[in-house]
Amino acid sequence: MASKLLFFLIASVLVAYYIYKPLPDNVEEKWKVMMLDATFRSLGDVAYLAELFGIKHYMEVLMLLTHAEHTEPTSDENITVTDTSFNNVPVRLYIPKKQTDALRRAVIYIHGGGWCLGSPAMKPYDLLTRQTAQQLNAVVVSIDYRLAPKFRFPTQFDDVYAVVKFFLDKDILAQYYVDPNRVSIAGDSAGGNLAAAAAQQLLNDPGVKVKLKIQALIYPVLQDLDLNTPSYQDNGNMPILSKSLMVRFWNEYFATDRALAEAMHSNRHIPSEAGHLFKFVNWSRLLPENLKNRHIYVKPEYGRSHFVTKYPGLLDTRACPLLSEDDQLKGLPLTYVLTCMYDVLRDDGFMYASRLKKAGVQVVHAHYDNTFHGILLMNAWPFDLSIAHQISNKYMHWLDENL
Ligand SMILES: *[C@@H]1O[C@H](CO)[C@@H](O)[C@H](O)[C@H]1NC(C)=O
Ligand SMILES: *[C@@H]1O[C@H](CO)[C@@H](O)[C@H](O)[C@H]1NC(C)=O
């Protein structure tokens, strides 16, 4: 009996130790956040072990969550949902049933997951895109691009761009009763990266006549040059997206190369030949004072040339939209940037907003100082946080007013 009690006590202490994590004071629903963080962390630990013992690739284990949250395309009284393909790339399509005389608006949506995970069919994404279609009475095209590690850069970008190009055609838009002057691209995290990259590419594509009205970038990834910005330093262990997971995602996008991952961890993966690009991610210049916090700017140390020779994607603007010249940013559509305080990617968003404004682009920056990366996905049981609904409602309200 006594030994059972002792066992129970020890087990409880271990569980509490694993789950308990000090969170910043202003984060709401702390216990729920800790539970969901512990869930993600345990999945990460299982993935680590599975990889260590050669059972499965790390990302294959994390993909279990994407599979577990899979939903079938389910129409409701207001929206017809179908899985189809545009230009041979699978998409999930949401079409409002309501008949209106006026043409509809449209949102091209790109899900997140570090180019390795996620799908439009995942419950949280299905909810978000369905709500967008419902609240805006808009057609939503949610892109099911191919993922790493099976497919590397630029496959993800190419898939997204193939859909964007297909859809931004006057005849196709007419077929869906969409107003060619009211189309937006939107994405979160790695999806925000792909959205930003596609929006830039469109500026140089004479083959596409229809212009985007809006790009909405939700806590986007925008650069791999400096992985030691104040937000990387301050939020490396915050819920959902740790610094090491983000480094891992970057690494998987280009290769599964341990040496590259180690170089990225120590921020020594860019050679002196590419030194001129550091000005585009110079947070000393591009961040507001309060976010620099106590940090003093040091330029990343130069690394060997070997990595960028082997993986030129590291410096490619289709992977790092923040590395584009000022001239390339001019002409981008009205931009909505959403950032979260406790997110390694926060400063990517701030720096892009700052550079876009300087280039004369209209920017609306929604910054939330009490939450973390991936918050919009916390919209469904069992990870249902009230702040996720508040932020998502505000985003959709803004989109409704401006698109
Ligand atoms: C359909 O639209 C009506 C009117 O906007 C709304 O009240 C209802 O909840 C919607 N149904 C679903 C399943 O979202
Ligand atoms: C970064 O910006 C600061 C302040 O404007 C400047 O002193 C520094 O030389 C810049 N460094 C790089 C690498 O661009």
C-alpha cells in the first residue's frame, strides 16, 4: 500500500513537473496553455526518440497530429465544400451557397506547419477557412501543397504559385462569380511565408493580369539569415514553436542536414559573400525600441560558403521574402501583418512591416502582446482558447471591411 502511494506521489510530481511551465504573467488561461504545450512537447519527445532509434523521421511522427485532425470535405447549409485540384495541385474549395447579384470576394489561403506539417483538412484550418467563407460570403481556396521532408524547397512555393496563377485568371474567377478586384492571399506561419513570397512573385509576372487586393500575413516566417533576433532569444522556449523546432523546419525545407542545423543553431550559416544581405534583417534599424529589450545588436558571424552553395534556397527570396530589395517591395498590395509577442517569429513580422512601410506599401499591423505562435489554431476542442477566437474575429472583421 505504502509503495503504491509512493509510486502515485512520484508519478504525480513527474507529471506536474512535465506539464508545469512558467508563462508570462499576461498569458490567459494558463493551465490550458500548459496542457496544450505539454501535449506538443510530448509529441516532440516521441518524435525525437523515434528518430534516435531509426523508427521514423521526426516529421513523420509530428504528422500524426495532422492525420488525427483530418476532416472530410463537409458542406453545411451555407457553404459547399469540395476537395478538387487547380493546375494539378490539390485544394479544398469553399463556395457560399447564398445567391447574390454582386460578384463575390475570394481568399486564397495557405496553411502553416513549417513547410512540413498541416493540411487544409485539419480541423482548425477547416474551421478558419469555413468561417472566412461564411462571414465574408467569399470563395476560399485552401491549398494542399506538398510537404517536406519528402519535397524540398521550392516545391511548396511552386505548388502555391501554380494555384495562385490558375485562380487569378479572369475566366476562372468569372466561373466562380469572383470579382477580380477583390481577391486576397492569406496564410499563417510558413503559409504566411508562402503568401508573402507569392505576392512578390506576382509583381514580376507579366502573365498574370489580375492583381491581389490584400495580402494577410499571420505570424509569418520571413527570413533565415538571422536566427538570433531578440524574439528568437526571448521566446526560444515558448509554447508551440521553440527555436529548435523552427531551425528544424528551416533545415527540412532545404535538406535534412545535421551540419546545417548546427550552423543555424549557432547562427553561423551565412558566408561573408552574402554579408550585404544582412542590412535587410538588421533589427537594430528595423525594430521598435521596446522590442529590442536589453539586447545589443551583433551581426551574425560569417560561416562557411559551403551551405549556400549546396542549398541556394537559403538566400532565395522565394524562401526569405524579407531579403528582397526595396524596389521589389514597392507595388505590393495592402498588407495585414499579425504578430504575437511570445513568438520567435515576431521580429520577422515587425521587420517586414517596417520595410514595407518605408517602400510605400500600406500596412496594417495587428500586434498582440499577450499570446504566442500558432494561436489561431487554438480554436477547437481540446485546445480551445478564448483569445484565439478574439484574434480570429478581429482578423476576419478587418478582412471583411477591407477586401
Ligand atoms: C448559416 O448562416 C446563417 C445566417 O448567417 C447562420 O445563422 C447559421 O449559423 C449558418 N450555419 C452554419 C452551419 O454556419
Ligand atoms: C545595423 O544597423 C545599425 C544601426 O543603424 C548600424 O550601425 C549597423 O552598421 C548595421 N549593421 C549591418 C550589418 O547592417
